[in-house]
Amino acid sequence: MQTQVKVWGNSQGIRIPKEVLQEASISVDDILDVKVSNGMIMLVKPFRHKTLEERAAEFDGKLSLDGEFDWGEASGRESW
């Protein structure tokens, strides 16, 4: 695929097709790091830890935290 650099105000810009953004999991208003290496421009979505609320939302409020967990046999000086 090719795109063309165009004047955009006092800067230059390119348009990235929606399908390419979807494939890269990039949404409108996402922040991207711009890196240049060996004559190539790379747009990289920075890693961001999810908040507790974002993680809980992935479970649709069905997070089961009650009950016991089997951690295996004791090793060392801990006691169960």
C-alpha cells in the first residue's frame, strides 16, 4: 500500500486507512510514539498498564474472589 505526504497547515501529514489502524489495534485519538531508524518512520503504540477498573470491566462484574486456593505443599519455613 502507498500513501502520499500532504501539506496539513504548517506541517505535513499522511492518511492511514481505517483497515490498517484496525489491524494495528490503533484507535482515533490514541497516542503514538514516533521513532526514526535507518530512514524508516515507525509509529509505535506505547505500553500502558491497565487500571484496576479497566481490568475489572473485562470480567463484566463477574470476578469471583471468594473461596480458597490450593497453592501446593509448603516448602521452606512457611506453615499452612
